[in-house]
Amino acid sequence: MPLAPAIKSINNVHCELGDVAVSLSRKGSLSGTIHLVGNINKNEASSISLDGDMAKSGDDINFNLKAYLSQSELTDFSPYYLKTSFAIIKKARVDMKSDAVCAHNELKASQDAYLYDIELEDISPTAKDTLFGLPAVTVIDYFKEFKNGIRLTFNI
């Protein structure tokens, strides 16, 4: 059975679209800028924002987007990580900055995430268990030692 999305709503949304151009003669061509801000799942402390510009001409897609999450509950994103090593995290907050650039349909994205206020599930791994490709005991000890905050950087 598929999981229901954990993000049920983005509230208090303010969105601005600027310089939007749509070609009537070239089907599927458009360009413009976007600025969006809001809160996740009615949590006033959390925020999400997206800024950028985009253009599509025929099959060619180009965009430059910057997204920010602040004071969000990591569990709001559980459908995206439940089958990964992050499932050991019972509760945590996350701040994240993401930069995504697509030039001529080639996507490059970088993320900088900060996990804090971390609580782990009560698990007892064996010496053979792994998390994130490392011995599970080592990873769990690391999370316990740095429960006040862990910074992760990754690229796509």
C-alpha cells in the first residue's frame, strides 16, 4: 500500500510570478520568475521558500531555483526517506538550503541540510548491520553524540 504524503498542506502561501511570457506561436514555450513563501502543515514556526527563474522553449528546459526550509519537522518528509537509513530517526528538525540549476535539460543540484533536536528510534543493531553504508553501531553512536546538530551536504 502506498504511503500517504506527510506534507498535507503548505499554508499562508504568498506567491509572486514575474515577467511571465508564453508564446502563442511556439507551443510549449514559456519563461518567467517565481517567488513563493509559506508554512508546512500549519506549523507557524516552519517556513518554506522558493525563488528563481525558468524558461522552456520546445523540449529545452532551463531554470535556476533556490529553495529554503527552516525549522521544519523531518517527519513531514518521512514518505521520502522511510526505506532509507534515515528511518532510525524518530524525531528531528531540519533547516535546508537547495540550489538547483537546469541548463539545456541537464540538472545539477546541491543541498545543505542541518538536522537538530534529534531523537532516535530504540533499536539494537548487530555488528553486521549497516546504515549509510557504515557499521550501524558507529552511525547510531554518532547521532547520539551530535544530537544537537548534524550538517549534511550532498549533490545530485
